[in-house]
Amino acid sequence: MGSSHLRPRTAMAIRARLGFVILLSLFFSATLSTALYEDQVGLADWHHKYIGKVKHAVFHTQKTGRKRVVVSTEENVVASLDLRTGFIFWRNVLGKNDHIDQVDIALGKYVVTLSSGGSILRAWNLPDGQMIWESTLPVSTLSKSSLYVLANMNVGKDNLILVFGGSSIHALSSMDGQIVWRKELSIDSLEIQQIFQPHDSDIINAVGFVGSSEFVVYQISYRTGEVMQQSKASFESGFCGEASLVFDNLVVALDASKSSLVSISFKNEVINFHQINLSDLVPDFSGKVTLLPLKFNGMLAIEIASSILLLRVKGANELEFVEKISHPFAFSDALPLSKEQQAFAILQHDESKIHFKVKSDNDLRNEILKETIQMDSQRGNIEKVFINNYIRTDRTHGFRFLVVMEDHSLLLIQQGEIVWSREDGLASIVDSTTSELPVEKEGVSVAEVEHNLFEWLKGHLLKLKGTLMLASPDEVAAIQAIRLKSSEKNKMTRDHNGFRKLIIVLTRAGKVLALHTGDGRVVWSVLLPALRRSETCGNPFALRVYQWQVPHHHAMHENPSVLVVGRCGHGFDAPGIFSIVDSYTGKVQNSLILEHSVSHIMPLPLTDSTEQRLHLIIDAKLQAHLYPKNSDSLKHFFNEMPNIYWYSVEVEKNKIKGYSLESKAELDTAEEYVFQAKELWSIIFPSESEKIAVTATRKMNEIVHTQAKVVADQDVMYKYVSKNILFVATVAPKAAGEIGSATPEEALLYAYLIDTVSGRILHRVCHQGAQGPVHAVVSENWVVYHYFNLRAHRYEMSVIEIYDQSRADNKDVWKLVLGKHNLTAPVSLYSRPDVMVKSQSYFFTHSVKSMAVTATAKGITSKQLLIGTIGDQVLALDKRFLDPRRSVNPTQSEKEEGIIPLTDSLPIVPQSYITHSLQVEGLRSMVTIPAKLESTTLVFSYGVDLFFTRIAPSRTYDSLTEDFSYALLLITIVVLVAAIFVTWALSEKKELKEKWR
Amino acid sequence: MEKGKGLARRWAVEFAENSSYSSSTSDVPDPIGFNRSASDPDDANASRQKKDAESAWKSQKAWEVAQAPFKNLLMMGFMMWMAGSTVHLFSIGITFSALWQPISALQGVGKVFEPYKDSKVDILAPKLLFIALNLAALALGVWKLNTLGLLPSHASDWVSSLPPAPEVEYSGGGLPIH
């Protein structure tokens, strides 16, 4: 795929030799290609690969050679990491809903993953990540499924993989994924808890609960799946479902009231229950017990009243207290050191320190390893730990710890040191915004970024050689190296073109990171204290990030800041969280838990005198709260309040409601910043025929250069440019599901354009036989949306352009020359202007993950649509292809205007993939940021990976390219000046001779 | 070159006596009894005739000069037709030369008719014709400029950079954040 997107360098050299005419014709040609040359990759773009928060990890260090760890993550990634460096050997991203339940290694060469609620089992080749086989298991998705890879049990040369969940067990061959046998244990409501294999036997044991009070043990032959033995017993006070296998013949479970432990011993069809009295161990015990999953022979971990007790099980009714651990902590699973020895690790936080303890079952009182390391406080607490051992030169065991932190970062710790760390929280970005960098000040030395003159000249001479094709291969490599590490782009100050910025991202873990656009490095990061679990806020999560203060004219001494909004808990009525973070340093300036909930956030087009942007927060009770809370902002707000409206799209009720604001009747001082909503209008979609599928609005900060569109023959059309335009697409409820679930006759898609101030429907169009998924983007006066056409069995893209008919009469040149028109007078949406709509549809080959549109500083440059394709690439498509004025045979003047003849489908030019050969795995969103240079847009796309580049939809017409040889220009000028002097001297001489003749 | 010449002729000493005449004619002195100032009536008559012929010739020449732009006009028209109506280097060059030529000609209208200036010759009419023809050429140039679309004669030329009208109302909201 890669090479097809990149043209070799020689093509450019050839092009450079061609004359002016060719260049001109290239400039005017219909398809402007924006492709990169192979050596331009990495100059303006960067691509970072992540995996997400690790859920499971399996080490593979037995063999000599590359040591690796195979991990599965919450972003549905299964990856193999280099244990020495943390780099990704390979990585596979599963589908969005294909959550990985478990991962293991089979046969020492396959990575086996169980996903989609235990219904899909896949094997990947360990060295390179190729998929070996896949098999689908018919399981009910209601129950939790687990994977068990049988070790050392050969059926022929094969090992079996057991998948169990609910009442069924599947045994699959690890060679080819064929189901060897399948056992449906014919008891209703059976929940298999554990499968295990007693030492060196042909039998596997399955233990589980039936209903809430019965305990079952099955002995199953692993060769055939035949049930050899089955025993059952019921316990009158019932179980809650949690159980922990302690020995091969002993299970400890929690009873139904979750207040006491029950040990269940089973041997030869005899099952004995034994209630364990906890008050012997814990003198003042009361309340509930939680059983912690500690897979360690003979050990139990229970949580009582927020402290954790480690207990040793000595017999069916005998427990011994080992250790008490306090929060925060993490356990690892058991690690077999030898045949009879096992070890596990306990990690404990002590402010900024982490204590590592490894215990083995020989001596639980003492540790075989005890280490303490200092941890960056911005990583939060430890969430998970996986351990692995190695044999030191003195034959003792050393341990590696793979640690997952609260901010989702992954670290490898060995011998009390962090060997490597990965910032994997960046795989789950929730929202992003940008900030300018500080202005370069006099006297502030920007360390080691300026070349001295000699080096500058040397570099340019090298470049010149390259242009003249005189450079040797070594020199070509040197040129490439110079270009790639160009320190110019990584400076920490603002640049003239506005390419250098900070991208401030908010991750799901509640961490805010600032990335430099030059190379994507993390400039600062902060784990927001307000978004961490605490007593006041048990389950916080991050929602959005907004620009809070951008000093331009006033408050110049202050740094810009961003507002992070979160919520305590998942309900809509849960209280909100506010945090204001300095954009330059990452310092938390202010942080508070709100008294109200957050259901809408409206950044207003108003700022107070310190240039803090006014925000309206609408809570679940439809009250609007104004921030920042100061009298100055209130004053500004009151001036504009009659003109501020808001609307709410209620998908469940199939309704859109518009509101205005009014002051509360009783004016308490505390309620000064709270406003009441007054319902103005509502649009109710008929629920039997329509269901809201998608809504889209214009970006608030989008800048439109002109209201007029000049069409062929110098005619003019006036765009209906309104910020308050809402695009809504509804689909027939029958066709709301997957593609193919409805017939073309049943499927209908309606597209609406709604004015959100007055609730007026400006336009409505119906697409017969079309269904979702719908993706839409609104910009200037147009909407582009993407959907599936069931009749044509193809995806389609439609464009609607909307024009203001009431302005169309402004065509008198003299009036315009003299300025006698009201085209720039403020308009009210209550004036109900007549609109005229043009639309057109085209086929489009790809299905789409997300859509965006380029944005430039002044809005002069033509637009490109950015389409996130199903292959996780970003395609740039000129808006000119989606022009409703396209026709099959455009007239001469239309051709001159640049209208492309109509074709039924939109072309996909391989060179217009802005991600060139790369893939932004798990692509979720694309953000466009205008640079100061009018021609250029910065594009930041994120998913599991991050990709940043800058694109110029109409080429960089306002700057010289990076390739431009200044040395050549300089030399030309010098030569010309020299020639002028020489010829002047010569002519003088000749003159003199003439005179003496 | 010009400058050099000027330098060479900054001063000159004429050693010949009769310095009022050009050196070529003053080589030989006038014969005795010849009076340069005395006029011969016959000669005067002949010279009048000669003068008449000269003024006729001058007036004819002036008319010729006055009509010269007409040919130019035709050629320009042909060139413009050849150039087509799309904006590119050739058409722009031709149009601008078509505009420049009449303007420069109009600027030098006095100089053009300088040699034909005579008390007896009426050069006003040719001058007017000359000006009219050049104006016509200028008009042709402007017309060409317009056909190229380079004149702001359409509404679109005046509104294409008008910013969108500001809106009074502001509305926000959307889907509840989840």
C-alpha cells in the first residue's frame, strides 16, 4: 500500500525541468494532487502508536532470543511488546465491540485471544502477529466466559484450549481451532466458576454454582468431554456467586449475605460445606466482605472495611492471618517458580513511593524481594501488576514487574528502576483543544536551536547539490537527516506561520496532556485531582475540554488556560466537575465540584474583561449556570441575554426543543448566576416513521470569508451563512439497525436543516431506500452527509447547499460601488429569510468512520472534506467534487469556474490520503486547526494511534516550500550583481577606447 | 553612450574665424559682392511655391500620421481575436499593449505633429482624428479587458469579499453530553 501513495523523488526532478507552461497547466488542472514525495514523510507529520490500558499480560521469556510480553487492552488491542524497550513488535486492533476477555499463549507459538463475550477465539502467530485461525463459539453472551489453556496435555501433538462460560464447555484444538468436543452441561442456570486440572491426570474438574444455593463439581475427560463424575450439594444460606479456588479440592466462596465465608471441600463425590467464622480473625468484624481475585494456591485475599487481609488456608475450616494491607495496592497473579514453589507480588503505595514485595508460598511471612521506587505523582495509583521472573547469575530469582498505572500508562520495573514506560492513556482521548505557544521574548535563549551561519550555509549547499542532482548517496542521506530533525519545528515558542502549537488532550483516565505539534512529544501532563476517585466523588469521568482564557489584548501577562469538565458518576443528574488548567505549564489553577449536573455546555461568543470565555452550563433541571462567576461576566452576559438561545436534542423522545433564558424571579445573591429556561419551540418527529440518527452543526470558531458565491458568467449567489443551523438526519425505525436488516421499501432517510433560534425547518429532503449509519459535516452554507443506499447497494454522499434568496436582488453595481446596500448589516433569524437549496448525491466507495472539514485562518482557501475510512486512514476529498452545480456537460464558463463534470461516484485518488501509508488504528475523530498561514490547516486525528499533519487544500500558495533552495536564490543574485558590475566596467572601457580613437 | 558624448562635447574651441556658420559651409568664403541678406524677387516667388508645396505635403503627411492608428487598430483587433477570451500570459500581454499604445500615443500627440506644424497648415483636424482613433483603440483595449473579466463591472466583483452579515442571535446546545 505504501509505495502507491508516494511518488519517487525523480518525478519531481523531471517536473522541475519542464517549463512554465506545464506548471501553469498543472496549476489549473482539474485534480490537484496533494501527495507527498517519499522523502517528505515525517517532515510535517508524525504518527504515534499506542495500545491502550492493559487488561491482561502474558510474558514470553522462556526461550532465548527476543523477550516479549503479550498484552490485551481495553481498546481491544492485542499486542506484543519488546520487554527490553517497550516497543511494539506487532499489534492487532479488533473491532469496536469485540472486547477481549482473555489472552494466553498456546503451544508456545500462538497467542490465543477470547473476545466478544467468549464467542470468538482467535490464534495469532507469536513472532509476527499473523492470524492463524479463528473460530466462533455458540455461547450465550449473558454469562462471563473464560479461557483455559491446558498445559502439558497432549492429544496427539495438540494441546486443547478450553472455553467455558454459563453451562457449556468447548474444547478446541490449538493447532487449527477446530472444536474437538463440546459439552453442554444440561442444567439450567449453571454458572461454571473454574476449570482446573489436577496434577497429571486425564481429568479436568469444573466447579460451579447452580442457582444461588447449589454447588456442583464435574469431572470431565479431556479427550472426549465425557462427564466421568458429577456431584452436587446445596447450602441452605446460599451463595452470592463469588468464589476462589484455593486448592485442587477446596473452594472458598462468599455466602449470599456477603458477610461470611464458606469453604467447600470436595473429594470423591463428597462435598462438605464449612462456614468460617471471621470474627476469630478480625475481632471487631462487621459489615460486608469482598473476595478479591488472588489466584494463589492456599491463599485468600478478602476486603473488610476498606482494608485487605491476606489469609492462608490451612484446611477446610482453618484460616491463618498473614498480612494486612491498606489501600492503594495491587496484587499480581501467582507465578510458578518451580514445580512446588509459587510466588506473587504485592505492590503498595506510600505517597510518591511504591513498595514492591514478592512472597513465595514457602515462607509467606517474609519476602523474597523487597524494593522501593519513586514514582511520578502524575501517574496516579497502581491499578494492575503482572510479574515475571528470570534467573540471576547467582541462580536466585529476579523479578520484572509490568505495572499499569491509574493514568493507563504502562511501565516495566526491574531491579528498582523503571526500564521503560509507555504513555498509553493517549490511546483513549476523549476530547482535545489547542493552545498557542508563548511568544519568543528577547533575551530568552531557546537552547541550542539556532544553527550558526556556517552550518546554515553548509546545509543549504547540501540542499543545492541535491536539487542539482549532484549529491552522492551519503549526502542525500545527510540532507534527509537534516530535514527530519529540523529543530525549527520543535521550538517551544510561537512561529510566524502558526504551525507550532500545543494540542491539549483529555484522556479517559482524567489526565490532561499537552502535545507539541512539531513531533508529538508530551510537553506537560497532569492527572487531574478532581477527576480521581475520592470519597466525595466515587466514579468520576472526563467529559470535555474547552478553551477558557485566551489572552489577546488584555491580561497579556497571564497564561492561556483550558477548562476541563467532568462528571461524578454516570447519571445525567450527577454533579459536574470543573478544573482550570494552565496551558503553558499544566498547573491546575482552580478545581471544584459543582452543585449541579452538566448536560449541555455552551461556550458563549463573549469574554469578560480578563478574556475568560463565558460558559453556560445547562443542568438536568434545565437551569442555566453562568461561568465564570463574577460581576463582570454577569454584566457582559446581561447585555446579550435576550439574544442567547439554546436547544436540546432528545434522541429517546425523538424531539428537539428550543429555549430562551430568563432571570429567576426571586433574585437571591447565590442564584444570581442561575437562569431559567423558557421553552420556545419544539419539533417532534413521528416516532413510528422517524428516529433521530445524527445531528451536526457548524464549528463555533469557523471563519467564513465571504457571503457571496460567484458563479459562472459573473453571476452572484448569496450564501445563507448562519451559525445557528442544525442538520438532523432521521431514519425509519425499522431501518435503524445494521445494513441489510431492512428492505429498501422500509428504509427512509430524512435530512432536515433547522434554524435553532426560531425552530424553523429551512429544508427537508427524503432519501428513499437509504439508511444509516449516517455521518454528517456542516460548514459555511453546506452540509455533506454519508449514508447507505439500499437500492444501489452502495454508500452515498449527498451535499446540500443553502442560499439566501432574499439577498439575491442585490445586483446593482452602482449601489454596491457606493456601498448603498445592507448586506453586512446584522441579521436577525426572526426576519425569516427565503432560502434556496441546491443538492446532489454521489456514490462513494468507502464506509466512513468519521468526517471533518478543513478550516483555515481567514476562510479564503477552498475546503477539503476529511474522511476517516474504515481502513483507519484519512482521505482528503475536495469540496469541488461535492458541488450541487456539477452537471454532465458543463458550459465553457462553468468549466472556467472550475466545475467538474458530473460523474455518478466520487473519485478516490490514492495520493490524496493524508495519512499516506500509515494507519491511525481505531480512528475516532479528526480535528482541524487553522494555521496562521492562510493556505494551511493542521490536522490532528486520533484513535488508538495519534496522527498529525498539515495540509494545504489549494497548495501552499502563500509560502515557499521547505524544498526551496535559498542558496540557489542567493547565488543567482550574487552572480547577477557581479555580471552587472563586470559589464558596466567593460562598457566603460570600451567607451574610453572609442573616445581616444 | 549618450552620457559619454555629452562629456566629450562639454567644451570646444573653434579656431576658424567664421564661427557663426557650420564648419562645412564656412570652409569657402562668400564671393565678393555677394550679399547674403539681399533677396531675389524671382527667387522669392519660387520659394513661395516651394513653401506651398511643402505645406501641402505637410498637411498630407499629417493626415497620414493621423490615420496611422487605424491600421494599428485593425491589427490589434486581429491580435485580440487570436488571443481569445481566457486569461493567460498571451492575452494579458496583448491587452495591456493595446491599452498602452493609445495612451502613449495620446501623451505624445504634440510631438507626433511637431514636424508638420506650420502657420498655413491646419493640423487640428488630423490631430482630432488621431486622438479619436487612439481613443477608439483604447476603448477596444478596455473592452478586451472587460471580456477577460478584469474590470469590476459586475455585482460579483463588489460583493465577493463582503464578509457574512453578523447574526444577532446566538444559539448553542445539542445532544446532552454523556
